[in-house]
Amino acid sequence: MPVPDLRNDYLGAKNPAREPAYGMPGPAAQAMRPTRAAQLRTVLDRTVGAAFGVDPTLIGQSSRGRAEVARARQVAMYLAHVMCGMSLTNVGELYERDRTTVAHACQIVEDLREAGHFDQAIQHLECALAIMLQASELRDMTHAARRLM
């Protein structure tokens, strides 16, 4: 299954096809609507959290936390970098970490992928994430179409 190119959507670039034809909503509506990056973070945290048996809210903690939480965060950052094509700096901003921390996380996950069972788990996560992101895209398009009706 081909993976959608999500780089521009999650790096903050505006996609005119997603903007309503009648103009931008008011400031209150804009403040309530999550950004594309926040949506990506939610999808990543929930998907990886479910796979690792970790509460998704713990993945975003500022402290390292328990080893399984730190590993789940490393995998989430790796997937954001590899699957979504985000730069290390952008992934760091997404997870409130330094880009060197993200680079270290990606290296750790790459090293762990040498083990067959871990690599297979990451492949399953990549497929699940692709499906979740496509579903999110479809949901966004459906909401936009309803606003135009």
C-alpha cells in the first residue's frame, strides 16, 4: 500500500484545498481547532501508546519517565521523522525535545530494528499509522465538504 506524502500538511504549510471557500473562520474557531502538527502528534501518541501498552499522555511528558514510556516516545519520534518526512528539528519541536535527542532516538530505533521481532512490530506500526493518517485525511475532507454544503 503506498504511503501518502504528508510532509507539507504536517510541517505547517498551507494547503489551499483545505481552506474554506468563504474565508478563514473567526479567532475563536481558530483557537479551538487543533493544528495539523497537534493532530499528527495525537495520532502518533495513540498508535504507539496502544502498541506499547503505554498511556498516550505519558509519551508527551517533559521528563524521561519509565523505560517503556521513553522507548514508546523514541518510536513515535522515529515514525514522525521516517513516515512523515519531518526534519529532526520539526520532530523535536513537536515533542519538545532537542533535534539531537530526536537523532539519538532514531538511531536507537534503527539499531533495535536489527532484531527481527522489533522490526516486525515497527512495520506493523508503520502500516497502522499510514491507515490512521489516511483516515484522518478523509475525516478532514468530509468535514470541509459539509461546511461547503
